Amino acid sequence: HSDHVVELPSDARLLASNETGVQALRYKQVYTVQFHPEYDLKTAKAMIHSKDLSADSIQQALDTCTDAIVEAAQPTRRIFDNFLDHVSATAAEAPSSALNA
């Protein structure tokens, strides 16, 4: 709710975006997503409260934490699961030194 990708590295590949900006990218062997498909409402609310935000910003962020938003985000869960599958498959193929790069 307060962090975002401002500029892609020149050799990064944009994988997903929306009206709020970059949502997924690949940089060399690193894949990253901006959204949090692993969050449930409890985790999302705890994360919002842990940030150094104004009371108004906290409330605006909390207002987005609804059952309807969680339901609407379910397709991102599949993206996350696919990501984990990809990492698992490529980690098995990578030399051990690449895992710590």
C-alpha cells in the first residue's frame, strides 16, 4: 500500500501491470510480484498497521481489506502457485551456486 516499483531496470522484462503500475517483472533470474497473493485479511491488516503511515493512509489501506477484494484476488493465487512451481522446477535444474546468487 505504500511501496511500488518506480522504474524498471533497463534489462528487466515487464510481466504484468495495471492502473497502479508494475505488478510483476523478471530481472535476470529473479521474478518478483508487487501484489501479495499469499495474504489473507488478517495478514494484510497486520502489515498495514506495521507501516509508518498517516492515520488517513492507514484507513484508506484498511478500506481495501474486504472479503470481496480477497475473492477478486483469487486469480492471483494461481499466478503465485505457478511461480512457486516454476521456481521449484528451475531450482532443481540450476547449479547449486546459482541458488545463492
